[in-house]
Amino acid sequence: MEFEKVGRRKFLTNSAMAMFGYSACVALPSSCTSVSNDECLSVSVKRNASDLPKPIGQPAYKSKIGKRIHDVVNANQIKFENFTSYTPASEKFMNTHAIECDLLVAGGGLAGISTALAAARNGIKVVLVQNRSRLGGNSSSEIKMHPLGIFERRAGHREAGIIEELKLEDISTNPQRSWEMWDMMLYDKIISEPNITLLLDTTVFSVETKGRNISCVYARSDLTLKIFKITAKNYADCTGDGRLAMEAGAEMMWGREGSGKYGENLAADYNIRGTLCSSVLFTTVDTGKPTPYKAPSWAHKITADDLKMRDPKRIGFTYGYYFVSHGGLADTIRDDEIIRFEVIAVVLGLWDYIKNCGKYPETANLALDTVGMIPARRESYRIKGLGVFTQHDIYKTWRNYPDQVAACGWKPEDQTSGGIFARNEAPVMHSPNAQVYNMPLRVMISKDFDNLCMAGRNMSCSHLAFSCTRVMCTGSVMGQALGTAVALATKTNRKLADYTEDKSLIKNLQQTLLRDGHLILDVENEDADDIAKKARITASSSAFGTLPSAVINGKFYDKPKSNANKWIASMVEHPELMLAWDSAVKLSKVILNFDSGRRHLTITKEASRRVHVLEQPQPEIIKDCDIIATLSNGSTKVVAEIRENYQKRVVCDFDSVEVKALTIKPIATQGDKYARIFEVRAY
């Protein structure tokens, strides 16, 4: 990946139109309720800011200071052309650079991180652009939202793949549970990948298009006085707000549609066109002695009436509250500065009430430790894709999609757009629990551009579906699926849309994802290159009725209370798992998929959630293990030694060797009395 310095005036002159508004000509279908590839064919139009869907637009301010902020930041709105003294060429102190890559990922939250890692690990060059100084998005230490997803105790398993890798890395190497070290772990994962170029403190602000393709994007870093022209084969919008897609002129969606749009019977409870609100999170510390608190004069005065449908004690007093939220009746993007102030004012006022109302004596020694300065934005724009995921898909019709690529499982959970100020409305509407379902690739590909895709909360879905697909573990598994698809499409010179209908391409994508440890419900290992599937599997011992052959049955997860898809053996018996072939085979790689438990796993400061997290390496994981090859002449050789492992998936590469058999010898676990292996692959 090369960086080329180009002339400033030429660079800025060529990008002049891109810097001012939406300069794209895009193809649009006449009706997009249900979108297919064939519908993306009609006339070109020029989509401008006026074509964007509109928020409800109520004022975001709830106080005098909030109104003062509103009056300044929203005053005297004028068009760019009225900036008579400003032109792109006036950026005379900015250095300009050109970058070429295979994939540009905008947004460094968990969706963007997973997209970038998956694409890079599958062999293509990636540029990851993040507008903050750290990675993680809402999960970063700047905001401190815990990543959520599949409800493990109900499903019997968590998400797998990259998000499992990140969570296991954190829980094993960050015993102090420092959120800043979570950030550093994410940075380490990205910066250590040679196929990724990371641009922090950099924002995508303009896009050039040609027909149904994005030609390039422009990104700027005012902290480093740089403007980048980034040209890629594909572009992934993982910003959460659809900023890249918006600048390209792609069709966007906003807020609740109501039940009539997609026939969703759960969609009519809250304001049409309203969105979920933004929150500011806080953490507390036990000082060991009584610690008084008095809120500043501008804090909102919270009373028992404000909390009659909201109970802080149920969640605890160590971490912020989901119901301290605001902005869903306003514009969660353009009113962010006002929302920030009003929600911080609520946080401080609520803490004053908790400390001084006399109802919560258990908080006497608690003091505020951190208060977020960046609102955790739940919802804004979504990008219209080749399909629109709805309530019907979550509960049943997901099985009809041929291009299923990621297992997800957070329940639909709509919330009032009035937030904390809607004191007479329940803060959340819990819909009937959805079982785990698969997400199709088509909802991650723009219907308007062949090389624009997306992962995370700005995916293509109805608002009701969004209320469960918005969480970060779901965004991460979408990102891994998308990044892998982009890599395969790039290497075969295909369009991403080809991977939504062509059965052979879909199968190749699914099998690649499974090989990489990614979970897709009811899709089994059919990798023709996996030599382990041709072996006879035996074991020196087994426990709980498990079978050695389970390690090649194609699945690496279990349902609740089931051990059908893994081999278990007592460590006291020094167990060994053997793979034997009728004739010698050449091997240079073994992939082991261990059991990492079924408990809740996330970084969090919320006391009621933290009690379910075992904050150490997960005991079921095999820590030390030898892989021993029986050679053609009958001698044996240790081809791999696994030591101090805490990951679910372990890849062992070694010099090619001709073997008649392999012996996998667990030596130690991370604490469990049994060795547990879901899957063995050999290549």
C-alpha cells in the first residue's frame, strides 16, 4: 500500500465538487419496500441533502443553557455557495496525499474493526479510517458501552469468530478490567495486521462517484494537517451514521416506519419517525468512606416522579443507566451538542438525587469516577440495501435467504424516543424473545452502488429489526462476514452482489467464514480441503457420552444442556484424541476449536451484569496441548506445541510433513477438569 504525494492545487481542484454536497448520479428502483438485484436498474437521479429522510425535528434543548447552545449552533444556516471567501483551494496549509487500497473501511467501532481484520486476514489491502483517537466506537473508554449480542444462557453459545477472539483476549490479559486497556488491545489487533493502514483522527467528508460505483473518498485529519484522497475497489460504511453512503448519494432511512410499512405488528408502540435516544454513561468508585455530592447549578433536578417507571437500584450504582437518554424526537446527529449537555445535566442531577434523597444508603461511600463526554448514539441513518431486514426475518423468514452469513441473537428492544423526559412512558418495550437467527449478506450491500457496503447499526433494516441488530456483537459478526466477502470478491474480480445469489459463491463464502471460526447457524463444515474429515477418529477416553467423531461433524457450537458437537475427556486420564488415515497425507496446518464456555462475556462496569462474567481466562479452554504426527516410517514427531493459550480457536502452522496419523494431547486446561474440543481441521 503506497502513499503518493500529489499537488495541493490539482488535488483540491479535482475534488471541489466532492467537497460541496452530494455530487452522485445513482440508479434507483421505483419501489424499495422489498429490494432485489433486478430492481436496481432505473433512471439516474441526483440526490441532495433535501432528499434525506427527516427526523421529527422537535427542539433538543430542555433548559436555558441547552437553548443557548441551540441558538448558536443552529443559527443562520446558509448554503456552502454563500461562503464567498472559502473554496477548496483555500485549504493552503493542509498537505494532500493519495492512497490506493482494495477496501476502504470508514468507522473504527467493532463493526469496522471486524470488517477490516477479516478482509486483511483474507489477503487484501485495507485502509481503516476512524474519526477518534482510539478504536472501539461505543465500546471504547470514551463512551464505555459494553458489547452485547446473543443471550448465551438461552442459546447455549455466544457469537464466535473475531468478536470472541477480542473478548477472550481482553478477559485474559486485562485482569484489572481497565477500559483503556480494552482500547489498547483493539489498537494492537489493528496495528499488528500488515495489510491494514490505520488513519486515526480522520473523518470521511466527501465522495466522488461514477455511475453505480464510488470512485474515491476524501478524508481529513485537521490534527495532522492532512487531506487524503483514498481510491479503493470497495468501500465499507461502518460509521454507524451512514456518513460515507450519505455523501455518495445512496438512499438512506431514518427512524420508525410504523407497522404499515413492512407489516410488523410490534412496530406501532412509539413515535413514527422517532429514533432511539443517545445516552451518556458514568462509572463510580467506592472510596471506603462517606462521600458527599452536590450537582452543579445547571444540572437537571431529578425527583421521584421522574423515576416512577425507571429503577436505578435494579441495575446498581456502579455504571450508567440505559434509561438516561435523550434526543430521539430531535436529530441525533445535528443536535448532538445540545443532546450532550442535556444528558450530562441529567446524569449529574440523577446522581445528586441518588446520593441525597435518603433512599439509597448503600451509595454513601460511592463517588463519580468518570462521566462520558460523548453521547452513545443508538440510532441515526440507515442505508437502503439489496434487501431490508424486518421483524418477519428475525422470527422466521431469515431461513429463506440463500446468503446467510452471520449468527445473531439480541432480542427486539424498542425504546421511547422521549427518553428520560418521557416520565410517563415505559423506557423500553421488550418484544418476545427471538431465537438466534442468521443475517443475510444482501442487507450489507447498497442497492445504489455496486462497490458500497455496510456493517453495524447503519445496515439495511426496518426500525423494529434495528432495535435488535444495532448491538455491537451483532455489528462485529456482520463486519467479519462482510470483510470476508469483500476479500473473496476482490480476489475473484466479482461484484459483492454476486455473493447474494450465486450458490457456489455463497457456499465458498460460508465455508471460508466457518474455517475462520465464524458462526453461521445450521451451516456445517463441507470444506473439501479439510483432510481431517477423511480421518478415522478415536480417543483414549471420553466423558458424558461424547463421541470423538464429534470433532469432524461440522459444528463447533452446542444448544443449551447439550454436548453433541464436542469431545470431552477427563484430564485425570491424560486423554488423547487420534486422527488416522488409510494412506499417508501431507499436512502443514491444524486448526483446533476449543470450548470457551457458555457464560456471559463482555467488558462492563455494570454490577448486575458483571456478576455473570468470569473475569479470567475461561476455564474450559485448553491451555497447553501437543500435536504429535505419526510419520510414514512409523516414527513420531511433535509438529506443534500450544502453550499458555486462552483463545477458542488456535491455528498451528508447521513445515509440511507426510503423516499416517495425528495425536492431539491436551496437557492442561485453564482450570476445568475436562478437556473439551469442538473441532479439528487439518490442511
